[in-house]
Amino acid sequence: MWLGPPGETGASGEGDASGRSDSQPDSDGSPVFYDDSGRRMTLPGGVLLVLDPEWDQGRVDDFFTANGIALGRVDEEDFTTNAYFVSTDPGLPSLLLANELADEEGVLISSPNWRSQVVVR
């Protein structure tokens, strides 16, 4: 992973790829990432998760338990069936958990909770 500001290149030639990261963290301790347009993005904590809509609540609870996620960290969302917000610490813990869960059976969406820079024109 590239740790540096946009426009600079790392030793391996990385630097303008999406997902690069600044070594200077945000005020919450989260590294600052940049998308292709240079917009800053941070990870305030949490993972947005959508599971198989055919799963009943017992299967959903089993999924969280099998993945070491305490049910007290899980809030159900109402934008679709079996949508959840899993609380994590800010920064890389949310990215790592989202990546870990993405390949699990029954996971349709696993995304860290991104906060992005907005520019008013």
C-alpha cells in the first residue's frame, strides 16, 4: 500500500493508484486515503454489510458468531433485507474487517464506512 500524498511515487512506482494512503493520519487516527481524483477519504469506523436475503435471523446470528463479532456491535439497517452496520475502531480495523468478511459465504456487500471530502462549488 502506498503511504504518501497524491502525485508522489513510492519505491515500487506506486502513487497514482486508487486507494493510496497518506502517512499523516486524520484527527481520529485514521490514515488518509485518496481516490483517483485526489479526493481525501478516511475511515471513521464501522463496516456496512449486506447478507443473503434468504437467511433467517438465526443464520445471521450464526454468521456473526462464527466470525467473532459480538451481536452488541451489530445494528440492523433498513435500506435492504439483512443489511447491518458492524461497529469497529476508526482506521484500518474497519478496512481489514470488511476485506475479511467480503469472501465469506452469504456476504453480498462488505464495505468499510468511508468518509469523503466534499468540495462545495
